[in-house]
Amino acid sequence: MVRDINGLGGYSGPKTLVEQGGKKSADSPTAAPASADSSNAADSDDVQLSSEVKTLQSMADKINSLPDANIERAENIKAALENGDYKVDDLVLADKIINSGALF
């Protein structure tokens, strides 16, 4: 352990309780108990939502309740595929692919 000899500076290392005079250092961290006031303050906080937020939430709930696919259209396409009646226009499909930004 390094010691400060004759006050020349340098690291003297941690002091033991005996070197500190047998008392705990005032610098030692102590855990302060949580006050009851802080828990009561959180209980009394209120949040007010604007009417716009409530409307948006209502709309989002309605949208989320909708089915993910148009079942009737999917059934029609399925039936057309099974019958061989489903036709794809190559030029229309190519145009939609080129004009869509999804590929880029």
C-alpha cells in the first residue's frame, strides 16, 4: 500500500476505520429511506386527455376491430383461381410495380 510520506503528495490509499479515528466517514453513502410523501404525490397526479385524443383513440379502436383482409374479395379471387377464370393483365401489373415506391 502506498503511503504519503512527509506530505509529498501521492495516493495514500483507503483509510481503515482505525486510521479514521474509529468512526465512519461522513463521506460514506447512506441509503435514505423513501418518504411517504413521494408515494402519495404520485397517487394524486391526474392526467386530462383532450377531446381530439379521445376521438383519435376511438378511431384507432374502430380500425383495429376491422378484419385484416376483405374476406368477400379474397373468396371471389380464390373461386376465380380454382375455375381458371382469374386473369392478370401483364401491362397493368408492370405499370403498378414500376410506379410503386415499395421496391425502392
